[in-house]
Amino acid sequence: MATFFTDLLSVSRTETRPLLRLTLPICGAQLAQAGMSVTDVMMTGRVSATDLAAVSVGSSLWLPLMLFMTGTLMGLTPIVAHLLGGGATKHIRPNVHQALWVALALGLSSAALLWLLVAPIFRLMEVPPEVAHRSSAYLSAVAFGMPGVALFQALRAFSDGMNHTRPSLWISLVGLGVNIPSNFVLIYGGDGLTGLFGSWLPTWLQELPALGALGCGIATALSMWTMCLAMAAYTRRSRAYGDVSLWHSPTLPRWRLIGELLYVGVPIGVAIFVEVTLFTLISLFIASLGEVTVAAHQVALNYTSILFMLPLALSMALTVRVGNTLGQGKPMQARMVAWNGVLVSVLIALFNSALLWFTAEPVMALYTHDTAVQRLALSLILLAMLYQISDSLQVNLAGALRGYKDTRVIMLITLLAYWAVGLGGGHWLGTRGLPGGSGPLGVHGYWIGLIAGLTVAAALLGARLRCKAKGVANGKLDIARD
């Protein structure tokens, strides 16, 4: 044990800085992409409550699809990282080409689902007719961008695996830069432009129609394709990728390579989908508890989600670092790299908890002036402080395991911890309370369930990483096998 901590300390001195250099651009990219959703909500909210509801309902359908695609394509990152670490760069290009084929298929499939299945889903959900009409128009426009965002995510996974994470930051900022003015012009039309710039504008600009939620969908699709084309141009022209000539000699589909990508990537996509649906279902259950409760839950969740971007980015960087080290044939060092990342995640969690403690009250005041919402949100923030460590741990333990291409176990643990413990336990506490207690705990019960689910996930993933890393280091386990 003493030798383990001595080795860990030695690796920390050399490993922490490159890990953070990878992490910070990823975090910036995540925040920029989250900024697009914030922009959509803010701008459509100024048009009408109906347009805001249409975009909110529509987002609850296309965002899980996009995140599933993103997770599946993240399977490319450890594959590229292993090949780069092992010096087998000639095999990177065909693997990326297979990921692009998969991305195209996923993007077109997602678009088809948004075009064909929206109306039946809205009827099943009993969405008000006008909201359903505007949301369908919004989703029809977003659907055109789904292939673009899938291809962007595949190229981003390639770039991240090559230890080059800055392009995703700059290109996500470009996407945000396209999204904001496009939203303004398409949502508000000529009236919005005239109100901002005055009546000196050309007549054709002043007569542009205000498209509301539909305009928001078109702007989103434009942003998606802008990021895709910008990433394609960068990966073609940049010298940062060495001798990986990505855009030369296109490779036709190779089912063995596609199978490897899906073997690693699909469990990641499912795990992310499970996590997203956990929070979606909790929000649906909480909706019956009243508007103050719903508002407080959304405010507290939104703020803590922003802080979660840093642990999430660290987990993605950790996948790359572990994969690189394993590709170099250094399983003992990879074990230390993994646990160093976990240690850094604990320090980040403590920082986030301190930030919540000192900033919660003024930040809640920025979100809302309703004192009842503020008080309830602050009580939820206190619960959020309790799960910072377990949340940061579980996402980074999963990131380290992805570096070992060990993703199916992550999926199974996520299903158990999030749905059985987090959702099931939270719903029990929220609607029934503790056995022999004073009654249902309401929204606090659901948040206590989240704490329990994240803690169980962290404990199980920690045990899995300990077994996997030690087994691979000792030559008893293969990297790609359970």
C-alpha cells in the first residue's frame, strides 16, 4: 500500500499538468455548447410562452438523441488514444473513417425519428395543439442539423484522442457565434432588427418574417453544420495531427472496425442516455408538486449542472491519458494515471462544494426574485453539496474505465445505480417518505435519491476500476475484455 501511494505521488507530479491542459479546452467547449441551449430558451421566451414551451418540449426529444450519438462516437477516443500511444498512427485514419460512416448513419436515423415519430409522441403526451404544432416545426428544422452534429462529434472524438482538445473549444465558440445572431434574425424577424438597429435598414430586412420556434430550430441546424464544416476544414489543414492524413484515400465501411467502435461506444451512449432520462423523469414527477417546487428544482439543477462541466471534462481527458499510456505498453503507469485522475476529481469536487457554499445565495437571486423559490432552491443546493464528491468520482471513474475500453460494465452499473437506486429510491422517498417517518419528502426525497444513486455508482465503479487496472497491470486481464 505504501508503494502504491509513493508511485501515485510520483506520477501526480508529472501527470496532473498535461491532464489539466487537456481538460480545460474540453470544459470550455462543453460550456459553449450549453450556451446555445441557454440562448434558445432566453430568446424564444421573449416571443411568447407558447414558443418557449415548444422549444422546451422539442429539446427534451432531440437532446437525448444527440447525447446518445455523442456517447456512441466517444468510443473512438480511446481507440485513437491507444493507437497513438502505441505508435500505430497508420491505423488511425481507417478507424476515423468508420466512425464517420457510423456518425452519418446515426445522424440520418435521428433525423428520420424526429420527422416521423414526433406527432405520435405529442399525442401520447397530450401536448396542447398549438405547442405541438410549433414544436413539430422546430424539430423538423433541427432534424436537418443532426447529421452535421454527429459528424462533428466523430471528428471531435478523433481530435481529443490525438491529445488535441483545443479545436473543440474554438469551433464550439464559432457555433455559439453563429447561433446567437441567427436566432435573433430568424426568431424576431424584421421587427427585431428594426427595434435593435432602427428604421434605416433596407426594406427587405425590415420585412423578414418572425419565425419564433421554427426560426430557433433553423438557427440550431445552421450552428450544427457550421461546427461540422469548420471541424472538417481544421482537421484537413492543421499539422497538429502529424502524419494522419485524414482526408486522403477514403475508406469504405469495414464491419470489423465498425463492430469494435460500436462495442466500445454504444454502452457509453446508453449510459449517457440513462443519465439524461433519469433527470427528465425526475422533472416529470416533480411537475405535480407545484410551480414553486418545479422552479426551485430547475434553478438548483441548472446551476449545479454548470459546475459539473469541469468534472465531466476531466473524465473525457482522463480517457485520453489512460488510453495513451496503455497504448505505449505501460499498464502499471496507466493504473497510476487513472487513480491520479480520480484524486484530481476529488479536489475539483471540494472546490465546487466551496463555490456552492459561498455563491449559492447571490446566484439564486440572479435566477429569480421569488423568495419562496429562492429558499427552496437554497435547501436543494445544500443537498447538492453532499453529492459533489460522489458525482465527480463516478464520472471520472467511468472516464478512466473508458480508457481501458471497459464500457459495458459502466452501462450496467449506471442502469442499476441511476434507475433502481436514484430514480426508484428517490420516487419512494418523494411520495412516501422514510418508513415510520412523518410523510413524503417531496422534492427533497428525489434529491436524496440522486445522492444515493451517485454514491452507489461511485462505489461500484471504484471497485471495477481497482479490479480492472490491477488485473491489466499484472497481466491477468486483457484491456478490451471484461
